[in-house]
Amino acid sequence: MELVFTNQVPRTARIPRAALLRAARRAQTLFGRELGNRTVGVVFVSRAASKKLNRAYRGKNKPTNVLSFPARAPGELGDIIIAPEIARAESREQDSGFSAYVAFLFAHGLLHLLGHTHESERAERIMEHSTAQILNTK
């Protein structure tokens, strides 16, 4: 898996590349067959952009911390959209570091790109376990 970073909010957010690359390496170890050599875009957007995307694609008129968009092109897995302003606020609320929380959002988004959901209690438990494995917390 190759990560391609795009920061659309360069003056307000530092991309925690090291934390994201660690999570990506761990995900490759755990889910290498599903991930293959495909490209994953990691895009940092403003709060306003996250709200616009959330409204357009999920029908929810509010900003969100992370969104995932599967790719249609061969060789690509999809894009993970992260709103760092929201992530920073949530990381403080959860008493977590910003880099660790962004890695969590990345892992969550990546699992969605791989087809994981949290639509049922069982699926949610599996997703939580897989996220913890990627973050190497279990």
C-alpha cells in the first residue's frame, strides 16, 4: 500500500506522517492480501469542507472527523478524508495525543475502505478489534 498525502489546510494542520506511516505498515502486515499494492489517498480538509462532503455524500449537514471514499480506478483503494481541526478537538476531549488520534481515524477509514462496517454490534466489535490491531494496542 502506498499513501499519498494531500494537505488542503497547510497553515493550520501538521500532517502526523510518522504516526500514519506506522499505522499503514501495521495494516499492511495484518491486511496485506486485501490491501495489495494499491494507493490510498489521505486528504486533510477544513471543517467547512468536511461538512460539505458529509452533506453531499451522507446527507448529514454537519462536519465530521473522517470520511472514506472507495476508488473506482484500478490500483487505488480510495481516499480517507480527515478534518484535523475536528480531530484536534476530539483528541483533547478523549485525552489522546493529536498524532495518535489521527492514526486512529486513518485506521478507521482504512477499514471502511476494506469493507468493514459498524452497522451491527458484531461488526462494530470486529472493527474495534481490527482498529486496535492496526494501532498495536491489542
